[in-house]
Amino acid sequence: MQRPLPPLDDTLNGAFWRELAKGELRFQRCDGCGAFRHPPRTLCAGCGSDGWRWAPVSGRGAIFTWTVTHQALHPAFAAEVPYAVVVTELEEGVRLVSGVRDLPLGALRPGLPVEVVLEPAPEGRLLPYVRPRRG
């Protein structure tokens, strides 16, 4: 069974996934104060500006928090349980929710240095995951 994929529609959220499909991790960056933001939205929470652009980020960060899923809420994930869903705080200050790679569940800890990797998915999409930072 194929996993559900995020829509590539005309919303700001769809625009995030379209940017990711190009092979580079980009987030909205405010033209007013320079803050990155995610999930995408029209106005900056910091300064209220409606000016922004998609800007690349390093992909480096640290685990902020996580949860371990023991029951698949969709049949396509049944073979994966248990699995972790992590919130990573990137160096630029934005947070990303994703899965993990190359990291046993018992090794998860706050502040663990990680990096984002993009993995191919159906329909030419790329999905973000984090793994322990190399080097």
C-alpha cells in the first residue's frame, strides 16, 4: 500500500512541498525581520510583515523533541512501528517535523546534532528525514 503524500496544491503548504521536490530544503524568510518560519503562512509572527521569500537553510540542527508511534494510524505504516517522529530545531531557528534515519529509538535525546536528508518518494517527490550529523 502506498503511503499518503503531502499535496502539491496552490496553498503555501503545497508551495513548501514543491520547493522540496526541487531537491533543496527551503523555508519562508521574512523580508521585514529576516526570521525563518514554518509551517508557511502569510504574515510574520515576529514583525507582522507580509513580505517573504523562499530561502535555503543549512539542514543542520538538533533534536528538540520526539514521540514514538507504536500503532499505525494508516495501514501503509504498519510495518514501520514502532517509529519516531521528531521535531528538529535547525540552526536558522525554524523547526521541522520528520522521521529519522540511521538512529535507533533508544539513541534519541534532546540536543542530538542531526542533519536533514531528502529521500525519494513516489511521483517525483522528496521527503525530509533527519539522521545523526556526520563529521
